[in-house]
Amino acid sequence: MGTGCGCGCGGADTRQPAFVRPRFFAGQLLTEDDLGLLVDYMTAKSRLHNRSLSGPGVVCGLDVACDPCGGGTVVVHPGHALDCAGHDIVVTCAEQVDVRALVRELRVSSLGADCGDPCEADGSRGYGLFVRYEESQIEPVAPYATEEPCGSTGCVPSRIQEGFRFVVRHGAGAEDHRHNPGARLLAILGDLDRADRARARDRRLGLHTDAVFAALLAPERAFRFDAADARRYTDALAWLRANSGGDGALPATTARRMTEHVRALAAAVARFDTYDRAGQSGLIRDYPDLGSVQDARGTLGAACDRLAGTDMEAVWPDPLHRSIARAVVTETKARLMTGQGEKDTPLEVRLLAQGTPLSHALRVEFRADLTLIRDWLLARLDQTDALADCALRAEIAAIGTPLPLPPPEPLSVEPTTAVELRQIAEAAAALTAAVRRFVTDAACSTLSPPCVDCSDTDVLLAHVRFDGCDVVRICSATREQVLPGGSAYGEWLPKLYQLRELAERLCCQPVPRYQQPAIPAEGPVPRPYAEGLLDDWPRTGDLEEMLSLLLTPAPGETPPEALREETRTAPADVTDSLEELAELRTRLSDLTAAVEGLRAQLGSAPGERPPEGGNPPAQQRPPEGEDPPAQQRPAPAKPPARRPRSRAPKPGETT
């Protein structure tokens, strides 16, 4: 409970409350102190409302225009402004301002000497034109004689007149008093590169955490194999059979598609391997295509050999996706060449069955990621005093990150132990929730504008550019404007209502905690295949919508540097486009040859032999990277599906 004793409570220099007003009663002897206190109270309250509810800037008018006669003067039209101390600045009639004389005053005050009119020597230059609040004491009167000793017999001013004066400054000039929630968010998050690395690695850990717990919670039970898995098995096997052969470097688009098909087929085969012999026989009865599972293992091996000879850095520019792609190849090659049955299925196979392979190299990276995320969170919490999640720092400090793994023996396949996997999963679950708590709290804390000290009470009216001694250009677009309802948020005001609506759904909810995946007591484990693991990972939900609004600049605002996504870069996009164009040209050439052959066949009469040199065209081999045609006749080749490009979010769009 507050004591109301002011800012100096508990110290030797106790301050009085900020506002004291007089209290009048019958028979009271009124003095100048009582009446002066009443005036001071009303004036101070009015100025407090001006600076806190309205904010500094131009309320209306005060347009700056060229003087009709030219030269070094401008005309300031009538208007009203508030400075950051809450003073009203009222210009009642048009004022002709000699900016050239103000520039000379500025030079005299800066240099301490009058060096003459410098305008002809300075050439083109710019200044900010400001208006400053001033008071003057007027209408002196002689006080009545009092009984006070040593009383003054001179005249005393009886009025205070509020006025103004114009001044100029070099450069941009005015301090921006508007509250920018986006800039405040970035200040809390700190170094953007480090924040980017922490958040991107947090997302990758989140994609694996559920799968790791599912592998640990039911280590001896099969994963459910259903019609979707059978369809994935059939489609991926057909594609790999048609495209995993051949020699030479694979185009980047083909290599990415092959990696995804390997992951899909490996997940289906790994699910099959989690069943015992009787269960596998039942699956083959239900899904006859599984009778070719041994051939599928050979197809997987050939595809992995082809991918192993590919330049993975060129195929996967993003290092986080590249590590997962390498794990797909190495774990598939190491774990699925022979079926072992339910009881002997290692944890790595159970992770492959969910489409989330975890190699030794990826486990090492996960441990490094956990340390990076924990250190980043603690560093930001040590430098931020505006957050409201009071228990967050202690909980993060208590999270122990797993120790680094020793390198594996050469040519060995090191199995993952349950203890090691649980350490990674528990730390990842705790830190993933902590990152969300920190970022949520940071976003929510930006919605209340702070009270700032006023060190600059001048109000910018315009920027004025000289050429020699003459004003040649006036720009008033950069001055602060008092908006209806207050300007603390400036141009952010239209987005404030949407931010507040998101805050109601997000900011005051219970602290998010990680929930392990629910595993039924008996029967096959119903775990989904991890779709989109090798695609760009979208950020969805109320938190990401709020971050998108905060980091999208308001109209007319200088945009803050938004959080960058660790996605493909422009050179990779250009490379992919050229590769896709080359593939399309190859398919067009093949299709043209097929059409010419058909025309030659159709030109021959029924029953006649084709003319010499006009043999029917041979079966067209599908270009590398394409599905085989369903029929024997040549079919038009479909253009490749373009992978979505990463782009900056539009205002108000969810990232």
C-alpha cells in the first residue's frame, strides 16, 4: 500500500507531494501565498494534462510558408502548439520571421563572436525552425504600504504574459517524444542477430520435442500405421524408384524433393519396423503394397547414396534445415536397411517413424542450441527491468543444459540412450516455454507509454533550406502533431486497438507450460508424421500476430529493424529459379520430340509400315526429378511446384 509521502520516502530529504492546493475557510487571513498557490496549482494541473494526455506537438495551424517578397524570411501562420512541458504556445496572427537573422544569432551564440553575415559563404544549408514558449512580467503597479519592515517602494509587475519566440538549430533538431512500441520491443530483445539465432533454434527444438517424448514414453510399443502412412509409402516409393538412379550432381530443387521423399518413405518403413512379425504380416494383408518393403529398403539406400554425393550447402543454404536434411540421409542409411521387429527397435527408429530423425551430429547441435538459448534469455533478463513475469529468471537459471557429447567412434553407429534423450527433451521443453514467456512478456510490456523527462521544450515547425541568403525550400512534414485523443502513440494510434485486443487474449493468461504428448494406455501409439519439417517454419498464433503488428512500421514512421528470419537468401532463390527454368526447357524439348513422333505415326495409313526413317518414337524417359507417366503414351510434363518464397509481412499480417 502506498504511503503518499512522495519520491523521498525513507530518506533524509523527504519531498512534499507534487500537488498542494489551498483550502479556504471563514475568517481566514488570505495572503499572496494563498492566492499564488491557487494559481500555481491550476496552472500545473493544466500543464500536466497537456503533456500527459495530449503530448507535445502542433495542435493546429502554424503553417510555415515562403515570404511573398522572397529573401531570407518566412511567414508563420496563426496556430496552437504544446511543448513537452505542457505550455500552450498560441500564435494569434501571421508572423514574418527573419530566418537569416536567427541563423546569425545562432552563430554568435555558438562562436561567441559576430563574424558578419555568413550566408553567401555557406552556400546550400538547412536549419530547423522552432517556436519556444516564453513568459514576461508586465503591468507594474506600486504596492500599498504595509507594516512589513524594509518594504520595497518600487513598482512590481502585476501580470504574467505568455508568449513565444522563434529559434533555429542545425540538423534534424527536435527530440521525438512519441512512444514507439516496436522500438521498445527491439530494445528489450537486444542484439537482433543473437535474438534471431535463439528464436530460430527454439523453433527447431520445438519441432522435435514432442517426437522425443513420444519415443521415450512408449519404448516397446508400435506406432500406428494407417491409410495415410500407406499412401505416403506408395507415393514416395514410386517417386524414388523413378528418380534415384543416374549419375552426376542433382539440381537443388530435385535434391530437396528427393530428401523429402526419403524422409516420408523412411517414416513409413520405420513404422512398419516397430511392429513384431505378426503385426507386420497383418499390415501386409491390410496394405498389400507393403509386400515390397525389402525392395523399398534398397531404394532408400540408393537414394541416400545419391544425396550423400550432393553439395548440401548449395541445396540447403539455411544451416538449420541443412542439419535436418543430413540427419535424414545418415539415419535412414544406418537404421532401416534391415527390419528388426518391435522389441529390438532402437530410439532412433522410433524418431524416424515420426519423420523427425535425430543423428549424433544433430544431437550435438541441439545441446549447443540449448546453451545458446539459455544464455540469451538470462542476458536479456539481466538487462531488462520492464517485465512482469517475476519467476521467469529463477526458473531459467534452474534449467540444466546437457553436457556436450563426445565425438563418435569412426565408422560406428552410436545408439542414443534413453537418459541422454530425456535430458535433451526436458531442457528443450523448459526452454521452449521460457522463450515464449519472455517474448510474450516483452511484447505486452510495450503497450504502456512511459513518462519521460522533458529536456527539450522547443516545438519544431519546419525544416528550412537556404541557398546563399535566400530561403528556397520549406518542409513541415516531419514535425510532431497532436492527434485526437492524445499523441503519446503518434502514428501507432490506429493499431493500438488491435494490439489491445490481442493483449487481452495473450498477456494476462496463465503462464504457458509444456505438456507432454498424450499416449493411450494400450494399442499402437497414434503419432502423426511431422509435415513440413524441411520447409520454412511459419509462425502463427496470437503472439506472432502481435509481434507482426509491433514490428510493422506505422504509416509515416521510420521502420525499426524487424527480426530477421533465418531462411533462404536471395542468391539461393535466383539459383533455384535458373535451375527450374533449365528443367522446364529440357521437358519442353522432350515434349516437342514426342509430338513430332506422334504426328509421323498419325500420318501413316492404317496397316501400312511407316515410311523409311519414320520409326515410331521410343518410350520417352521422364526427365530427372519427375514422376513416371501413368500410361505408355507421352504425356505433357507438369511444371514443378514452386516452393514458397520468404517475404516481409504486410502491415497487420501474421508472420
